[in-house]
Amino acid sequence: MLLHLTQTHQQLQETAREFADKILIPSADRCDRAEEYPAENVAKLAELGFLGILIPEQFGGAGLDNVALSLALEEINRGCASTGVTLSVHNSLLSNPLLNFGTPEQHERYLPKLASGEWLGAYAITEPDYGSDAASIETSCRREGDEYILNGTKAWITNGSHAGVIITFATLDPSLGPKGVCAFVIESTFPGFQVGKKEKKLGIRGSDTVQLVFDEMRVPAANLLGEEGEGFKIAMHTLDGGRIGIATQAVGIAQACLDATVAFAGTKTQFGRPLPASQLVAHRVADMATEIEAARLLVMRAAMLKDAGLPHGKEASMAKLYASELANRCARTAVEIHGGAALGRGAPVERLLRDAKITEIYEGTSEIQRLVISRHCFPRDKK
Ligand SMILES: Cc1cc2nc3c(=O)[nH]c(=O)nc-3n(C[C@H](O)[C@H](O)[C@H](O)COP(=O)(O)OP(=O)(O)OC[C@H]3O[C@@H](n4cnc5c(N)ncnc54)[C@H](O)[C@@H]3O)c2cc1C
């Protein structure tokens, strides 16, 4: 339990915890096995107001902060990481940049529908050939009168086939590098927008991951987000917030691994004594519990800095790096302590092991987080 949580924070956390225990944990295995988008969960989260956590009350949202978002995301991801990433992308990668960089007209048009859940949000920067190296994207944009025309393919886009509104990125001229990148708010009904192939995945199988194809897609000039050439800056700023969301997801998965391990070991007897009586098992559980608290504090520190309007890029990367690698360690430990029982289909730790892996990859791999953190350690290397 962290100190200084407001009553609102505590209530939100309690609501999310109850939702995870009653709705998500019992259905997470089914969602994973069927590789089915958790539409019912998302609709219920919309009813609870979780799709508008960061959106001001004047637009129908809850008007809360990033600490609130992290408290909610940890619980939701503890219950079901497929539902958790859906919520994280909607709030951190769509609502957040729209709030930060959108015009009053863009706020009026999009925020109420995002807050109510009428429209789900997505964020599309990755392309088949460019993930970590996002400044090299090839999706092109050109201005024609009151419109921009976009051509290209985006890959691995979470929420892509269910989203009504998406923030995407395209270049005016690849030779300009990051300075040529523009950000756009697009709608799935824009002419030339198509949903491409659906990805089949190792983990978070219930989440919606697709390619998006822009074929002479016509985007009103009013849907440019920020100024021409500001897209890369917007993308990186947005990912700082998104990384707090994925770090939180990793803490939720790690906590689920700990909960499952404690529940399993508590009922198991080996060599004539309960499993927790073995010091080896007890110490591994103690290490998990301690490291999860450390990861949670890193997440909260990054969220608090963001809420205070202070630089938080290094802290977000540290939280994501530490929490995602921890989630994978916890998942491996949980599987090992479960023994053979872990490998049966329907054992929660089998799914958690698969779900944990992605937290080390999306929104910047562990290598990219180390690169970001090291640049802060050697400030003269910063460009
Ligand atoms: C399930 C899933 C959901 C996703 N959701 C979204 C989404 O909603 N929106 C979106 O835009 N993208 C999304 N992505 C894409 C994701 O962000 C990228 O996969 C990620 O950024 C890595 O890019 P890549 O896959 O192209 O790998 P690459 O960039 O090709 O990297 C391959 C390997 O090289 C390493 N590497 C690359 N550059 C360096 C370097 N400079 N130094 C050291 N090592 C390096 C990487 O760490 C990695 O190990 C998603 C991906 C997945 C799998």
C-alpha cells in the first residue's frame, strides 16, 4: 500500500480490484484460449468510467491523473493482460496525446466519444520494416488542398480493428528523418482506411492486433496533430506515458504470478511437509514479493512526475525495463514452483508466462529502454 493515496484513488483501486477478481480472473483463460477480443470486459470498463480516466469532466471523463490510471491498470492486468493492454493503449496512447497536443476542435469531436467508450482508441507508428527505428517510417503523407493523403502499412496495431479513432504517423519526406514526421488523428471511416491481417500471438491473445493499410487515405488537414514535422516529438512524448502503462501491466502480471504461486504452494505437500516450509520456496516467494514492491514504486514515481508536469522519460523507461524483466522472472519462478501442474492448459501461470513476454518488447524493447536510460547517464551523448 502506498502512502498518500487520496480517497478517490483508493475507491478507484478498490473498484478495479473487485472487477479483476469477479469478472476478469474467471474469464481470462477463456479469452486467451479463444483468442477473442474481450468486448464485454471493455463495455463494462466503459460503464465504470475507466475509458475516460484522464479525460476532463467537461468532456464526460473522470478527470483523474496518471497515478489513478496506474492503480486501475495494475488491477485490470492482474486479472487479464489482454483486457489490460486494450485499456492502456486507449488511455495512454490515444487520449493522452490528444489531450496534450489536440486542438479545441479535436477535443470537442473526440474526447466525449473516447470517455464514454463509444469509440475505442489506437496508436499506429510501427511498420512491417520499422519498429525500434521509428524515425525511419515510410508511410507517406502529402498535402492536397484541405486534405492530406496517406499511403503505407502499419503493423502490430493494438485495438486496430475495433478502434474508431487512431493516432498515426507519416513522413512528408523520408530524407528529413525525424523532422519529416507528422502526426494525424484518423477515423476508421476515412476513405482509403483498411484493416489488414490479424496477428496470431504467443501471449495477450485476446487483444486485437492487426495491420492497418492506408491506400490514398484522405485525412482532413484539421486532423493534423500538432504542427507539420512535430510528429516524432509527439510520438516519443506519448511513448514516455505509454511506457508507464506497460510497466504497470508488468506489475499486474507479476502480482498475478505471486498470487498464483502462494495459492498453489499453500495447498501442496511434498516430502511430508507443506511446500512453503521449504526455505528454497519461501525465499523465492519473498524475493518475488520484494521486487514487485520495488517495481510498483518505480511505476508510481514515474506517474507522479508525469502528473506534476516534470520530465519523466528516464523514470518511465526505468519502470518499464525493471517491471517487464521482473514480470518474466516472476512468471518463470511461478512455473517452476508449480512443477508439472504449470504446463497444463488452463493453468494460469502458463498463460502468465506467455503474457509476460510482450511487456519486454512493445512500446520499446528492453534494449531501447537501456539506450534511453544510458543517454540520461551520459548526457553529452544526447542529441
Ligand atoms: C502484441 C504487440 C502489440 C503491439 N502494439 C503496437 C501498437 O499498438 N502500436 C504500434 O505502433 N506498435 C505496436 N507494436 C509494435 C512494437 O512496439 C514493436 O514490435 C517494438 O517496438 C519492436 O519493434 P520491432 O518488432 O520492429 O523489432 P526491431 O526494432 O526490429 O528490433 C529487433 C531486435 O533488435 C533490437 N534493436 C533494435 N534497435 C536496436 C538498437 N539501436 N540497439 C540495440 N538493440 C536494438 C531490439 O531490441 C530487438 O531485440 C506491438 C507489437 C506487438 C508484438
